[in-house]
Amino acid sequence: MTNSVKLPPVPAKRYFSLEEVCRLAAVKPAQLAEWQRRHGSIGGRGGSRFTRLDVMKIRQLQHGIADVFTHDGLDADGNPAIGADEMRDELEKILGKIEKTLAN
């Protein structure tokens, strides 16, 4: 899986705020917070100061963090990522493939 997001260069600083980290990693603060809640803390000093190494880790995980809401069927704004009819059609296709595989 490739990441097509062009990230800005990381400034030569010792500590970064949450807002700076999110800007440098192209993720929203709510997405990062939810990802950390589910998977454990990436870093940060007291939750508001991140080191350069923390920034680099978060940038490497950016794709997974940015997709955190989509995995629950919601997009980054909290809206349904797929409609009910579209979901039903996709599930029927998957079920058809499973039935075809099991029949062989």
C-alpha cells in the first residue's frame, strides 16, 4: 500500500505540539487521538509535547491513522462512508463469491 500524501518537511525542533504533529503528518487531532486510544500511545510528553522521533513514527503510520474513521464505516467528518443500498450490493457480491467458492 503506497501513501500518495505529500508531507511537509519536519523542522529541526526538539518538541512539537499536537497541532504541529497533526499538520506534519496530515491527520486530524481527533483521528490521532482515536488511533492512540485503540492502539496505544505513540509517544508524546504529557499528551501535548511530541519529540521528533514521535513525529517520524506518526508520519510512518499516517495512512492507518487517517483511515481510522473509515474502518468504522464513517469518513473523516463522521458521515457514512457508504450508503445502505451500496453496502447491501457489496455484501451480496461477497456472499455470491463465497457461495461460488464453496460450491467448487
